[in-house]
Amino acid sequence: MAAFWVLLIARFPQPWFDRVFFFVFHLSFVGAAVLAVFALALVAVRISTPRGTAIAELISGVFAAISTLACSGLLVAAISLDPVFGVCLLSSIAAAAGCKRAAAAWKAHVTFRFYAAALPPLILFYVGVRYAAGAPPPASTIISFVIIMIAGAVFPGIIPSFNKSSLWENLVAARGAMLAAGAATALCYYSWAPALNNAGGKRLHVQSARIGGGTAMTFAPDGKHIVYLNKKKLELNLVNTITLRIEKTIPFPGGPRDIDYDPATGRYYAIRYSSPKRQLEVIDTDAFKTVTAVNLPETWCSLANAVAVDSERSRALVGCDDTGQVFFVDLKHLEKPAVRARPKLSGKGLVRIEIDKKNASALTVGCLLGPYLNEIDLKTAKALRSEFTGFTAWETARDPARRRLFVSIPFRSIVAVVDEKTLKVVREIPSGLGARALAADVTGRRLFVGSQLSSTVEVFDLDSFKRIGRFYVFMPRYFVYDVTKHELFTAGTAGIYKIKI
């Protein structure tokens, strides 16, 4: 749970920070299970050990420290969903604790104590959220907050007292209250966040279909469909863009990861992730069925992760997660062995490939084990240069006119702006918690950033990078934007969403 504390310093400027946090964050999932077992063991030893002994005191101290760290870590994670909203709620809970102490000191009637500890915090919470967080809390959020206040009146441990002499003693005594505050913050936040779609007097309509979590999408050439990579169901879905209904399906065992379309061949090229064979599936557009598959060298690419089509030279670039290398596949002669880009690319964990048609080059973006940007010459398949970023990258989007690459960094909750001429990160854009999905509307000069954990989509001006809008979509993973119809399609953890914006 210590990983969640690191969220407080998630914008630490050092380039190696991402690698440290990524490791600690994932270790925390294992640590949660270990913590539970360790806590049970401590309880058992604590029960069997006579009180007052040095061993009993040591066990009590260790148990208090671990449980306090875990509870406070969960609270920090909940606050990080939206710091402004979290501060509003925690300030209200702190106000409730103050009102509760004052009423007790005055020896007031129990009914007065309840109202004194409930009404002022409720007013403070409503006013704070309405004028500071961006949208007034709906009835569901108010009801949730009232339930929390009632629970605090019935169970005293839910509302902290802070009457101990030292800071650590107060934290230990308030660990139950911190756990309750973390749960309350998450509950109230997710009941409040949909209200962002009604902020400013305009109702933003979000059309959705629960078809399963997706990892990527691409528009069909007819302009009426989207090919949806369904991670949950392990299949490819041809989705109608008007109704969001699935019209055709291709089973895709091993898990789809990325897809691109080649107008010259009229085919889709989809990546199969968890498979040492048939890493690249070739799909006929009209029939929407698999035509053939391409096997890449298993020693170099057992985990294919990205694909981008170079239509001018009739080749597909396939990137590999395990080795970080890129293979060139001849689309006119699929039987030919794929050619690996040389010299060897820097880093591993390749997640995305972006094609720069004008300059006949490709950019590869690496993740945890290979936080590098690599540039490849499309004519010669030669690796030209690389740049270490230190970022745990996830998704990308381009601004071709200004030669800028946007890279989402979920564990830092930022979007890195890369100058494609130098491969240097020239700016970092703060976003919601867990920045992931990206789409650039180059005609409207807007950048869409979807934050998976906070379930928000933020709209930034492409010139000033100022935030000009924010709305709610449940856990967005991937974006595609239709510039002609002004529609943003989102692949989320539960299904597909369409927003007219």
C-alpha cells in the first residue's frame, strides 16, 4: 500500500522515477495479499501472547504501523481521483469531527450533537464541490454523504477525534477513520463524476454499449463501422457507429492488442498478443474474416504488441513487447520472412508505433523495461536514433503539422509532449489520475486525454495546452476521433462509448 503514498509525489521530475514507481505500484498488489496474511498472523500471535510483555508490545507496534500505512494509502489513492473533490470531502469530515468535539464539550443533547456534526459539514461539502470541483453534487452524492455522517454518529470510529498528544498517535487512532474516509471519498466521487456531463448548463450526451472491455479501435473504410478489439471476449467486433451494435465477430484467441488498416490492400492487420505464433492476423475488409496470418521469429517476438502500416512501401511494422524490436512485413508477399530493423532498437516493452509519412520515418515508444523513443527510416528499415525518456508510456497521438508526439504516462498522470525533430520531451501536461487514452483533433486544435482511474476525459487546447473542458466516461482506455462528424469513440473497460463533441 506504500505505492499509493507515492501518488503524492507522482510528478517528481527525475526520469528514473517512473521505473521505480511502476515496480512499487505493481508490487503493492502482491503486498496487499502478503499484508493480509501477515496481519492475520500478527493477530494470532497477539492473542496468544500475554499482554504487557516486550514481545506483545512489539507485535502491537508493528501491527499498528502496517495497518495505519495500509489505511492511509487507500485514503491517498481515493483523494488522488480528484484532489479538489477529495479535499472538499475531507474538510467536511474534519469539520464534522470539530463540531462533534464542540458539542460534546458543551454537553449538548444527543440530537443536537447529531445535527451539529452533520448539517455544517454537509453545507460545507455542497458549497465546496459546487464552486471548486466543477459541478454541483447530485442527489446520489448528497445521500451518500448523509449516510456517511449517520454512520459516523452511530460508529464513533468513523469520524476521527484527533485528541492524542502526537501526530503518530493520532494517525494510529484514526486508521479506521482513514479507511472509512477513503471508501467514502471513492463512493462519493464516482457518484459525483457523471455530473460533469451536465456542468455549464449544457448536457453532454454519451451513447454507450456494454460489449466488453476494449484495447484499441480503427475506423472501417466505409465510414459507418468501427473495428473494436474486444479484450474481454478475445474477439474482433465490427461495430455500427450509429447504433453501437456488433454486426460481425471474429474470434481472436490470445488477445487482440493493436490494429491498422491498409487502403492499398483493403485489409486490416491485427496484432495477437499472447501467442508465439500467428502474431499478425490479416483480415479481409468486405467479408470481415481472417485471410491468413504471419508468423514472426519466436526468439525475437513472442509477445507482439503494436502494428502500423506503411502504405507507400506496402509494409507493416510489427513491434514486440518482450524484445522491443520492430519487424517489417511485406504486405504483397506475406510468405517472405519478416525483416528486423537494424541496428537493434534501444529498450524493451514496445507499446506503440507511429508513422510519419511526410518524413518517411517511424517512431516507436517503449514502456517499463524500455522507456525509449526510437526513430526508424522507413525506406531502409534502419534505426536512426534513440532517446531515453524514463517514462512508463502507454498510448500515443500525433500532431503532424507541428511534428509533435503526445504520449500518455498513466503512473505519473501526465501527457508528455515530444518534439519529433529532437525526440526530446518539451512539455508535460498534468491530467486526471491514470492518463491513458489519447486523440488529437488537429482541425479543431484540441487534444483529448482519457484518465482511466478517475474516469474523466479532459479537453486541452493544442496551442496553449490549457484545459478547456472535462467530462465523464467510465474508465477510458483508447480513443478514435471522427473529424468530419465531430464524434469521439472510446474503448473502455466495460464497452464502447460515443460522444458528440
